[in-house]
Amino acid sequence: MSKMKAAIVEGFGEEFQVKDAEIPEPGPGQVLVKLIASGVCHTDLHAAEGDWPVKPKLPLIPGHEGVGIVEKLGEGVTEVALGDMIGNAWLASACGHCQYCRTGWETLCEAQSNGGYSVDGSFGQYMLVDSRYAAHIPEGSDPHEIAPVLCAGVTVFKGLKMTEVKPGQWVAISGIGGLGHIAVQYAVAMGMRVIAIDVADDKLALASKHGAEITVNAFAQDPAEIIQQKVGGTHGVLVTAVHPKAFGQAIGMTRRGGTIVFNGLPAGDFPAPIFDIVLKGLTIRGSIVGTRQDMIEALEFYAAGKIKPTFHTRPLEDINAVFDEMRHGKIDGRVVIDYAGRA
Amino acid sequence: MSKMKAAIVEGFGEEFQVKDAEIPEPGPGQVLVKLIASGVCHTDLHAAEGDWPVKPKLPLIPGHEGVGIVEKLGEGVTEVALGDMIGNAWLASACGHCQYCRTGWETLCEAQSNGGYSVDGSFGQYMLVDSRYAAHIPEGSDPHEIAPVLCAGVTVFKGLKMTEVKPGQWVAISGIGGLGHIAVQYAVAMGMRVIAIDVADDKLALASKHGAEITVNAFAQDPAEIIQQKVGGTHGVLVTAVHPKAFGQAIGMTRRGGTIVFNGLPAGDFPAPIFDIVLKGLTIRGSIVGTRQDMIEALEFYAAGKIKPTFHTRPLEDINAVFDEMRHGKIDGRVVIDYAGRA
Amino acid sequence: MSKMKAAIVEGFGEEFQVKDAEIPEPGPGQVLVKLIASGVCHTDLHAAEGDWPVKPKLPLIPGHEGVGIVEKLGEGVTEVALGDMIGNAWLASACGHCQYCRTGWETLCEAQSNGGYSVDGSFGQYMLVDSRYAAHIPEGSDPHEIAPVLCAGVTVFKGLKMTEVKPGQWVAISGIGGLGHIAVQYAVAMGMRVIAIDVADDKLALASKHGAEITVNAFAQDPAEIIQQKVGGTHGVLVTAVHPKAFGQAIGMTRRGGTIVFNGLPAGDFPAPIFDIVLKGLTIRGSIVGTRQDMIEALEFYAAGKIKPTFHTRPLEDINAVFDEMRHGKIDGRVVIDYAGRA
Amino acid sequence: MSKMKAAIVEGFGEEFQVKDAEIPEPGPGQVLVKLIASGVCHTDLHAAEGDWPVKPKLPLIPGHEGVGIVEKLGEGVTEVALGDMIGNAWLASACGHCQYCRTGWETLCEAQSNGGYSVDGSFGQYMLVDSRYAAHIPEGSDPHEIAPVLCAGVTVFKGLKMTEVKPGQWVAISGIGGLGHIAVQYAVAMGMRVIAIDVADDKLALASKHGAEITVNAFAQDPAEIIQQKVGGTHGVLVTAVHPKAFGQAIGMTRRGGTIVFNGLPAGDFPAPIFDIVLKGLTIRGSIVGTRQDMIEALEFYAAGKIKPTFHTRPLEDINAVFDEMRHGKIDGRVVIDYAGRA
Ligand SMILES: [Zn+2]
Ligand SMILES: [Zn+2]
Ligand SMILES: [Zn+2]
Ligand SMILES: [Zn+2]
Ligand SMILES: [Zn+2]
Ligand SMILES: [Zn+2]
Ligand SMILES: [Zn+2]
Ligand SMILES: [Zn+2]
């Protein structure tokens, strides 16, 4: 039992090596988790390709939507017990005492570590989790189905909070992919009225099924025009799409005084039209993943039956194929790696 | 008494004509004001040149920082009396019942009229003011000194509110001109700790005099670097400078989770770096002038002795020269047109 | 057509006189409405009995949940047209320019008039409505069913907002009568998780039908104990019950940092335990009806199919019997006076 | 060096025993502090007398406004170094992971320990401090003068925040004693306009010196009447007085929509007038001490020269006399125990 199978990045832009690795030992405060499932996130692709200014560790086991069972406790672990079902997260740990950690904003901690990026993650049969930042999976959860909540779910849930859209008000969700189709469900559960924007009719149909009241195919129509005409602009916009065109459209879709939240991390600049932003009193805001509190709440919405991610299971061996499909935008909902023989 | 002297724009980009005009008659809800003083705002220049997509009326008497005495009441005026000292404002009137007017956000009203833009303003010896949107000048005020509060003052005061910087936190004020030197004073009076940024040392000295604790000459130094090093970034930034470079600097000056408020209306786009905005959890926001409530509060700060605009009086006949100086950035503080023989 | 039937209070504590009265003429800004339906509110009872320190006009036609069709326009009406279906409200009018009116808090305007209290209301075949404060009934509404939204609905909707309970958090609703059974529906529609408290099992069953996840019969059990045990206390409590015992229980039901909102207007004091309030960081807050904006939102929730008041229609002639039943707590849901021959 | 002098409570209601005690050993995460000064708080009196439902440890060394130098580090201390000047606090430690600790509300943590109550405090020559919850004393501070900031200062600072009074708005501070005279200074530094209420003219004179614009002697005049007449009611009230009459007055002093914050912990109930609370839309709120973030900010205001507590030093041997004076309301400002030979 001292070896496990894992998908390892050895150089940026290279294929994953799926091979044997050492099962790690939990240090103080850590626990060893035997994985059942792990979602695959766009961020894993950026990690593997070394896209961002701050590079991940190498060699790297990516993955930050992992769910499994605690098999071993490090020293001083009090909040997690053997046999618990827990998850890892992008926010793998934080310092606990900086200005951000002190005020419920640990997602901004400058000393944070990140799952599957600065520390190894869930693309292997075992992973280490900091017990203080572990996600506790609610009883009765389907581990494969809940996996995407650990990043996609908490990210859009927090993003929706940051739009400051109130129950009964309109929110536009731009991009109905892995993040967006879950965002529609959270928005509906939060009492918001939802307009979904995408360029694919099947994704818009999924949004309608989850409760979007209006859908706009941005390939065929100008979403800004439609939305201004139908509801006078939305109170908020959540931009999960990475296409730069989506950012400009978001400005046009918003009602005066509204808020646009960017939930993705594309490289490059967005040409922000200052005149419009000032005249219309707009707010533009970035939001990344969520805190421990956001995570608990996001998981509770799942447990209450409000959130049902669309996912497809794949074995770890398919990891390179999965990333190819992701590169070509061919993935519906979320891919979840299966370690339990369910795939 | 049926004629008055006024500075009139007859065609965009043309010189002002200073000549005789009819003294207008107050309609229902309006009052006729004999002017004592009027500040000159950058917006007046944009109006006279027809710079913005929605054009002002023509011919136009600009001016929205006018202070004077009520000489005549229109029908149904209840909130203003003969002899009152009142001011006009950019927000000359609003509909009173739309979603914005209902919720204390009349500055976003789509049916608003604007002083010295869609209705005639304060660049003449008389002006009409909608009594429901009049600014009531507190007793004991110096009419020339308070004039700049009517637009510059309320604009930066509201802008500072929108930064959501709390007492004891740091705000950077970018640009210490007509708006910025008043912003420093409001920020100090609101309990904020102030960092002033400009490219002119005399303006920075003025900022220090008004209570700025740190000043940065952006010509000589990189404000982002200095500010990150000295205070770890500010909680908020108020951008009153119109130079596009100021927008990018603002991103760099801000602490994670901070808010940048744009207070000016330059044309053109600002290249917003999405990756940084998301990773640092930044908020970027536009803010324009202020509501009736903001105006009352802004004037109260003046009455409490906390705000002292720097200004120079000029006769109305100098208006073309004043605008030339404004075009060349030669104005210190604010120019105030004098109608009372004080200049 | 110059006479109408109306239920008139001629002296406090006396029976209603149901008799002929003059149909009023709309003054400037007012409209004449031919009533279809009017809800009956507890406040009407307080008005008729002169219970409160500030007395209503006499003789008085009570009623502030009236729905009907605009038959005549006063001078200067722009926001309402002949044939529109509109409602009156407790907030019959406000001054439009005081500190509260300026900031979206017209419910606190000290110059407000109140429907069926300081001005005549909806307990007659016709009523006058200030067009600026009229409630616009959404197309497709059932006028009898929507009537209770005009006071009961907007009151609990605003009260729930004032609890500051966020989607996914727990709210306790104390008292499942005319207000409470609608509060459960708004809370669910706003994404809150609901615990209902009452002393009658049939009311608790109604709460469950509308989505309450937990119900407590306060006659049989201690709600504070049950709620602390099941969910660790709620984030907010909405007290619609007028029994003084309900106030003390509310303190006990709340989680640290939680907010208790009083929505009723009982006479007398509530013994607030300061030590607990400070130690647990509690907030106690009063909330009365709602603004024009709250009304529009409350009606939109109805139009979206989220709110379905339980009501029984009665003819105007039954008014004295209805008030007797109200005095003895015998009313389920809401009584709605029918003027359209539906009862 | 293994013995120290300390003031020890051996039984509730008994006199302090000033005698030798063991110098404690710092456990993991703790540091040993050699005291220079310690403020004396009303809470210490409640502790010594066992007034509250949850009793402190016995024997007990009270005191939670202690300032001193770190002399010894326990295992795993990273945030505090030998020689640092630090303080203890009422919030001696918290769990770090509950719903309150996760969201910047550790003052509500149900697993907190309290300085000089559930753990020994600063009424001795040495004390232990949890390094994660230590107050870091800013460079250049006077240790005796800053001591009262550690509880009195942070308590009123947080209390003022909880009034939600904005810069330029009015706050009433009820009671100008140990807490209140510091509250006036924080309120002024936060940009609020201050009305001070007390029954002693010398305390009101102190309030004026610190910037209160209006003072009311509640023995001679009705503060509610004066305040309504002079400013139309305040936006907020901070109640530091423990006299029950102060609570009722606070309701009367407040403007509609205003907030009253209780900062003290008297036993007994306050008869809250529900009708007024609802009609006027008031908020009543309890607030206790402050979080680590509040502490840092409160200390920064001191370091910026905005806060100057009035205090008198006394030797530890006077402790019983000091408590007698406190029982009889004879203390001006704050008493600070001196361990450094300054008294
Ligand atoms: Zn941190
Ligand atoms: Zn992710
Ligand atoms: Zn409007
Ligand atoms: Zn201007
Ligand atoms: Zn009612
Ligand atoms: Zn009003
Ligand atoms: Zn204390
Ligand atoms: Zn805790």
C-alpha cells in the first residue's frame, strides 16, 4: 500500500504521466484521503500548461475537486476523523492570522497554498488535505456528483453573492458550461431570476431546465439588446465565459447601478469603457473560489437538493484525452475522474 | 430688469458669446435665482465642445455650481422661499418615481435633467432652479467658496463613499486638481488616511496641508510600488485624474479586496487586467455627482468647517480665457465666476 | 352614481355603519378607484378602536388592501391611466423630499398619510388613491388573491429583508396567521430555510405546505430549545405574533449575531434581556410595511407565482362580524371584502 | 524569578489577596509576558464578585488590559518574538474554525476563553498570552496610556462601528466614564458628530474637550427632548452607561431608522417599547469587545494620535481600594495598575 497511481505533470505543456507515485504521509494537521472521485477544472489545464505568472510546483499532481475517505490522521488533527468523507479545495490552506484571514476573506490570503497547484491535489488515488481547510461532505451525498461543487460550485456561489443581486432581482449568467450550468442552479436557489447566455442551444436548454426564465443565444442575437428590451437590464451579471467578447457584452446587459462579476481567469486585458461605467454607476468585480464558510454553504445547497451538477465519469487513465477535449471546448458540464470503479 | 448678461454657447467648439439674454420666468415648481457666484467645472468644457455622445441643448448657458438668492417663485413651490440662498446642481431634476428615484439613487434616473447641459445653468446673472432639487446653502457660508462644493465637492464626497473605505483605512487620491484637493479634505473629515498622487509638487504640498499623510509624485516615482511598500496597498482609490495612465496605476496601488472608484468622464477605454482583478478580488466602480442627500451632507461638512476649496474669482467676461486655461491645465483649484463685484 | 356604499367608523370602539356615502372627487395627483376587493388587516381593528396614540380621522373609512379599477383621474396624473388596476396601501402618500423620502425610506416619512387611517381607505365601493404611491397590480393577477399582498405581503417581505438572513440561512417565523403564512412563502422564495412556530397544528401544516422545513408547536414544546438543538439557532426571526411571550422566545431561538424583526404593533413593553443581547451580539429591529420599491417587488413575487395568500371572501355587509371573528382569533389566513359579486 | 506578586480572587465577593504566586510556563502557542501596566475594567469587578451566570475560574487573577514585554516563548510561536511589547485582551483565544471564527466574528465564538476570567489575566507581574490573539502594541506607544485601549478602547470602537453611523452623521454617547470618554474620541476620529450625555458636568467638559459638539446633563434636562429639538434625533446611540434609565432615554434620542448599541453588561431587563421600535424603524443591538481586526484598528487610531485615554496609575497593592472606588462610581477615566515603578 505504499504506492498509488497518479497523473503527474513533469513539465509545463507536456502530457500527463499516469504512473506510480509514493503515497504521501500526513504531517501535523494533515490527513491522508483515499480518493473516490475528482472533478476536472479549467484551472488544472492552466496549471499543467504553466499559463500563469506564478507557476505551480513541479512535478505536480493537479486536481482540487477531490472527494474521498480519511484513512490516516497527522499529528494534532481535531476537526476530521478517520472514515470521514472530505474534499480538497483550491484554497488548500491559509495563514489564519493576516488581515484577510482575520476578516473572513482567506481567499485573499497572500500566504495561501492551492490544491493541485502549489501542493499536490486529487489526480491520484491518495491526497493530503489540511484538516483545517478540508471540505466536509454532507451525509448522503453522491461523491461523484458533489465533486464539482468543490470548485465550480463554490466559485459561482461566491461569485453570485458578489453580484449583490437580491432575491427577486435579475441576474444574467454568461456562459453555461461547467461553471455556468451550476451557477444557474445556485442563482435560482438564491431567489434570483435568471437569464442565461451562451452560443449553444443545448446549453441554453439545460439552463431552462434548471430554471432560467430567459435564454439568449449570443451567436444569433445581441444579448445586451434583448435583455435591455425584455427586463430593462439585469441587476447583476456573472461572467463565467472566458471569451473576451463576453466582458463587453456584460457591460451592455447591465442595468444602471448594476454589478458585473468576473469568475474566470483569462489572460489579457478587457477594454473597460470608463464613460459608461461612470455614467451608469456600474461596478465591476473579480471573484475567485470561496472561503471555508462559502464552501459549507455551497455544500449545504447541494445537500438540500437544490444543486445537481451535470457530469460524466472517466478513469484516471483518460486524463490526457479529457484535457484534449477541454482544450477544444467539447465537454458538457463537468468531467469527474472515478477512482471507485464506477466509471 | 428683463435682460441679463450671460455666457452662451451657440455652436459646439465655438467661443462663448457673452451677451444679453432674456431673464427666464419660473414655471411650476421652479424658482428664479439671482446669481452671486458660479464655479467652473470640466464638464462645462465638455458641454461647450459637444464632446459626449448625448449632446446638450443649443444655445446653452452652461454652469452647475451656481449660488444665488431666490428672487421669484413659480407656482406650487413649497420648499424654497424668497430670499433663500440656494444653488443649482448637475442633477437639475429627476422623475421622482422610477426605480432609481424610489431607492435614493436619483443620480441614475434616466429622465433626469442636467444643469448647464440639458437645461440652462449658472453662467449668467439669473438662472432657474427646480425647487425640489435645489441645494440649500447653509447659513454663514461664503457663496464664492461654497460654489465648488455643488459639483466638485459632492462628486468626490460621493466617490469616497463608493470606495467603501472605512474610518482608519487608507485611501489613495489620484490627481490633486479641482476635484482632488477637495477630495483630500473630505477623506480626512471622514476619518480616512490619505495618500495623494499627482505630478506637480505644489499640488502635493496642498494635499499635505489638508492632511494627506503620504504624497507621491507620479512623474518621479511609481506610485504603486511606493504605496505597496509603505502601507501594503490602499483599501480604496479615488481616481479624479483623467489621464488614462492613472487607471492602470490605480490597480497597482490597491490592496487585495480593495475598491477603485472612477470619478471622471474621459472618453475611451481603460485596459482592465482581468487576471489581477479576479486574483486580487478587486472592485472597480464608476460614480457620478451625488443625490440630494449627498448634497446636503457635502454642504454640512463645509458648514462644519471641514472643507475649504481653493478658488480664484473671475468676472463672467473672462469666460473664454478661463476655458483656455482649463484646456491647458493651468488652473489651480477652482475658478469661480463672480457676479457680485467681488472679483 | 354619486353615492356609494361604505363601512364607516363614526366613533372609536363603535360598530361600523354600513351606509351610503359620497363618492369622492380626485384632487390633483389623485385617482378615483372602483373597488373589486379589499383585504382586512389587524390595523383596521386598531383604527376602528382608536387604540394607538395618534388617532385616525373620524368619521373614517378604514382599509388599506384595496384593489380596483381607475375610473377618474385628478389633475396632473401621469403615472396611472384610466382602466388601470391599482391598489391602495398603508403608505398612502409621503412628502417626497425629507431625509427619509430622499433615501428610499419613505415608510419613515414624518409627513406620510396612511390609507384607511389618516385618509379614507378601501372599505367602500370607491376610494381615492395618490397616483404617485399607488400599487400597480401586475397583469394577470387575481384581484381578490393579491389584495392581502398590499399590506400583509409587503410587510412581511420587508420584514424578512430587515432580518438580513441570506439565501441558505435559517429564519424562524413566529406566528402563522394572516401575516405569517405569507411570510413563509416569501422566505422560501427568497432562498431562506424556514422554521415555523405557532400554537395551532393546522397553521403549522399550512406552513409545511408552503415549504417550512421544521415546525414547532409552541403550546406543546419550547421553540427555543428545539431550534437550538436542531439547527443551532436561526440567523433571523420574524415575529408576526402579537403575544408578548413571542418576543422572549425570539431571543432564545436566535443564533449569536442573529437579528430579530418585530413586524406587529402591540402596545406595551417587551422585557429585553440586555446581558444576553450584548453577549450574543443580537440585533432587535422594528419594521413597518414597505416602500414603493418594496411593494413593486412584493407584487412581482406574486406575479411570478411564488405567493398564494389563503383568503376567504365576504361581503362588505359582514364587516362587523368579520371584526368580531378577528377579535377572537378565529380567522384563517386573510378575509377579503368582495365588491364584485364574487363572494 | 519563579515567584511573582499577583492580586488573586479566591472566593466571589471576597477581597483580593495580593500575594506571591507561581510564574506560569507558556504552553504551545503561548508567550510569557512581564507586565508594565494593566487597566482595570468594570468586568473585573463582575468577575471578582461572580455576578454573571457563567462563573470565572477560581482562584482567579483578573485583568484584560495588560501591557508588557514578551520574556519567553512557548512551542510553535511564530507571530510574536522575544522583546515584543504586547497586550492581553478579553478575547484571550477562540477556536479558529467555527462559523463565527470563519467569518470574522470570533467575539461570538462559543469556545472562546476570556482574559482574567476563564484564564488568568494581567493583575500580576507576569501573564500568559495566546500568541495568536495577542494585541501588538504599536511602536512609540506609552504602555500605561494604551492599556485602556485593550478593552475600553476596542469595545467602544466596535460599538461605534455597530451603530452604523456614517461620517458626518450624529451619534449620542450616553455615559462619559471609562468607556464613554474614549468613545467620544473614537467617534470624532471616525468623522461622526458627537453629543455627549452624562449627569456630571466635569465629564461633559471632558467630552467637549475631546470634540463633542453638544453636551446634555441628564440630571438637569431630558436628553431626548434636547436632542430631538437640536438635531432632530441622532442617527445612532452608544450606551455605555449601565443605569437602566439610560436605555429608555436612548430610544427617545434616536432619529427614525436609527440604531442603539448597548456596550455594557448590566443584569436585568430593559423594557423595550415595541410600538415605538416598529413605528420608528429602530434597531437595538448588543456589542461586546472586538475581534483581532478591531483591536489592530483601535490601536492604530491610538498610534495615529487620535486617542488619549484619561488615566491614573496605582500600584497593585491598592487593588482593593480601587475596586471600592469603582463600586462607588468615584473613578475618573480609567485606573491603570503600574508594575514599572511609574505610579
Ligand atoms: Zn492569511
Ligand atoms: Zn477549479
Ligand atoms: Zn427617476
Ligand atoms: Zn461639474
Ligand atoms: Zn395592514
Ligand atoms: Zn418624507
Ligand atoms: Zn473590560
Ligand atoms: Zn470559534
